[in-house]
Amino acid sequence: MAKYSLEPIKVPKVNTEFRTIQTKLPVPESLEIFNTLSESEPVSMMGQPPVVWDKASGFQVYDKWGNKWIDWSSGVLITNAGHGRKKIIKGLRKVLDQRLLATYVFVHEKRAELTKMLQDISPDPSNYQVFILCTGSEAVENCIKLAKTYAIQKHGPNKKYIVSFQNAFHGRTMASQLAGGMAVLKTWLVDEGKTFVQVPFPDGYKNEDTSFDLFLSSLESQDINPADIAGVLTETYQGVGPDFLPVEYAQKLEAFCKEHDIVSIYDEVQSGFGRTGKMFAYEHYGVKPDLVACGKGISSSLPISAVIGRKDIMGLYGPGSMTSTHSASPLPVVSAIENLKIIKNEKLVKKSRKLGKRSQT
Ligand SMILES: Cc1ncc(COP(=O)(O)O)c(C=O)c1O
């Protein structure tokens, strides 16, 4: 991705219902901010058009100089309930008034409320639990760790492979990139993890074969014995396309995982919380993942992620040994609670299903 030019240019004025452009772009007065960032921050953070977000509401973002845009990025794939929802802000204000800004792993009441809400939308509430983290990558990492821990404890050290898909994106941290399937993102890994294996994604055009045989033959060609697989990690749809797993493939994959006691992991960081017309996209497939990685749209705002998973797998680590300093921090937790209430009360999952149908016609 190229860095955008910081040379202000005259652009046509726009004044429509949802968009206003009334200055040169980038705005000359904003250049000082960009110059400070160029000096103080790596260039990796400069991949977006040079717009300074000052205010956001619904699907719109505003700068300080009278310009207004439609946020097609949805912040990116976060604002499932919209930017700056008042109910989320009201909930956050209450926590601010309590001055409860950090709790480490000490209990606060809202943590119980959120884990229960997420448990209630899990594949099987009486048999699933919820662990809260901060980012999608962390949630994916945790799923990988849990799958490997389960496999090694139950079956021994040979059951060690994590199988994922070519072109998959699971985040930018070490294990999530080892599991990711974009070669261009993995060059820094040099000696790639020997227990991470990728197979072709059955998208129907990069790989015409969309049958599950492709999965099996690809494992065979890489000398991977199904009994040695700890976990299979997939997105329901690959964001790069978007490319969707065929239903029959997903169901065969589930049967394969059951047959070989492999932990099935769905990365719903991007696809969860109503984005595809179901609360979670795996629901389109009639499958029950063992572990689900969530993030982004969970809060429509503050950084929070979660792993929702089978109780027997989630319980593999004893008290104090699967935590993070900012796990279930009060403000992000409340933002997620209020967001989930909005999604439920405003029937946003059903709404997205309806809108999805309209955009197909
Ligand atoms: C499918 C998927 N998984 C994981 C991640 C990583 O999430 P985060 O950027 O919050 O670490 C992303 C982010 O784009 C994603 O789209």
C-alpha cells in the first residue's frame, strides 16, 4: 500500500446529504498533524487517505474543517451498530463516574454480564465459556494455544499441526501470521513454524475444486496425517475476496474434525455480530465450532475481543494461568455490553440479512 501524497490539492466541492467536501485535500491546516506523525510514528500507520477524523456518528466521519465522509470502512469492520452510539457513550460515562478504569483480573460486575451475554449466543450455552481479550489477533492466538494444548494433553506431542487456509488473514502477531495464508505478510518469519500448514481455500476461482477432497489431497501432499492435527482454523469467509466456504465443505470439515478429535476454530473477528445476516457467520453452515475468535464488531467501538469455546477446552489452564493485564477492562466491556444490547434491541442481525438480500438484487 502506497503512502498518500501530503500535497494539498483542489478537489471538486461536494455537498450532498451525506458528504461535504469544502476544502483542499489534505486540508492544509491538518498538515502539521501529519508531519508530527511522520516524525514520531512508523510509516506503516500511514496507509489511509490523509483525512483527520475528529467526530463520528452512524456511518459518517467528520474532520474539524467542515468536511464529512461516508465511512465505507465501517471503522474497519468494527462499527456494526454505527459510530458513536449514544447508548454506548452513556454506559461508558457511568463507568467513568465510578472511576473504575482498570481492574486487572479482579472481578467487576460488568465482566459477568458480558461473559453471560456472549455465552448465551454461543453454539451451545451450557457447554461453552467465554474468555475476554483485547484484539482479534490475541483471540486467534489464544484459540491456537488452546487447540494445541488440548491436543498435546489428550493425545501427546505428535498431535501438533494447525491447519489453516491460503490467503487467510488472522492478524499480525506471530502465531496469527503463521496461521495466515498470505505469503507476502510472512517474509519476516524466515524459518516458518513447522507445525503450521496451509491448504487451498475452496473459493471456486483461485481453486476451481471446491470439494473437501482438495483439503484431504493437500494434506496428503504435505505428508500430514489427520491424527497429527491439533486444530483447523478458518474464516467463514475470507475478507480478501470476499470468498465463502461452501456449505458442504464446512460440514465435511466438521465431520473430519470430529472423527480425528481436531479442534475446529472459526475466526469470526470480521464476520461476527451480524455482519453476514446471522449473529455469527458459521451459523450459515449448520456447524458448531469448538472455538470462535471474536473481535471488531463485538463493541462497535473500544478494543475488546473474545474467545467463545467448548468448556472442556477453555478450562485447560488453571487459575491465573490464562489471563492478560487488560482482559475484560471495564470500559471496553461496557462498550461491548451496550453494543450487544443495541444489536439485539434494534434487530440489527435481521436488518443486515434484509439489506444483504437487497444489495444482491
Ligand atoms: C478475520 C480476521 N482475523 C483477525 C484479525 C485481527 O484482528 P486485530 O486487528 O484486532 O488484531 C482481523 C483483522 O482485520 C481479521 O479480519
